[in-house]
Amino acid sequence: MKALSIRQPWAWLIVRGFKPVENRDWFTSYRGQLLIHAAKTYDEDTDPQWLERMYGGPLPPREFFARLQGGIVGTADLTDCTRAHPSPWFFGKYGFVLDNARPLPFMPCRGFPGMFDVDYQMEQAA
């Protein structure tokens, strides 16, 4: 399956359905199911107050996310790659539009830049 590595807390927000678009600097023609991989690094650059306003409340503490880094945390359907999107979460050059996002049990996995292949069977997540 295809996977995309995303830093926390963005990966957590995506798989819980709060962030419907992932910002990227590159275009993809891929459409279909995508595993969400939480990168080993946490995004320290985002203003926490802005993030909590967007989320609608306080996020879990940073220590919570440390347990969910460096592995698969969920799945979503990549349905479009666009240069414009009405979501306030969109601010990139391209937006990967994600539908039907849901968390999966954490599975340690090495991440890679761009989209990458992971030997993963959805049945193992049941």
C-alpha cells in the first residue's frame, strides 16, 4: 500500500477527521487508499494557540504524540490533488484532499520522503 509520512500533530488531526487536506509542495496523480505514517519528528514550527483554535480545543500533550511517531497511525482515501481548497487547513502549493480518514492501531514503520510503499494488509488492523 502507499503511505505518506506526516509530522505530528498533523497526522493525528488527519486520521481523526479534523484536517481534510494535507499541504505539499509537489503534485501527485495517485488516487486511492493511503496509509498515514507519523514521522519521527514533531512539528515545532506551528503556533500552538492557532492550532488549538483550528482544532476547537486543547490538543493532547506533546508526550502523547511521542508514543505515536515513527509508524503507521491511520488511513485515508486520497481523492484529489488541488491548488485551491476551501478548508482553512489549506495553505500549501498543493493540497492532498483526504476523505474517510480513520485511525489504525500503531504499527512501527520506517518513513521515507514522498509517497512510499508499505507491506500492509488492512485485515491485520482489524
